[in-house]
Amino acid sequence: MMPDLGKYALTVLSAYGVTFALVLALVAYVLIRAGRVKRALAEVEERAARHG
């Protein structure tokens, strides 16, 4: 159920759309970055184990 936004409907819905897109982009960035950091950490730990 959507409230009547009157003449501001386009502005409000656009703001929600942009916010949703930015949140999705940030989540994607964090997940991609976490994968890279996890692989880098595994590589460092493997090198340390070989030389340890």
C-alpha cells in the first residue's frame, strides 16, 4: 500500500530508487573486496607456513 505522494511522487520514488541502487552497489563492492582480501590473506599465510 503506497501513500499518496501527490506532485512529489516522482522525486520521492527517484530518491528511493537511487538509494536502493547505491546500497546494492556498496554490498557488491564489500563482497568483492572481501573475496580479494580473503585470497590475499590465504596467500600470505601459505607463504608464512612454507618459510616458517
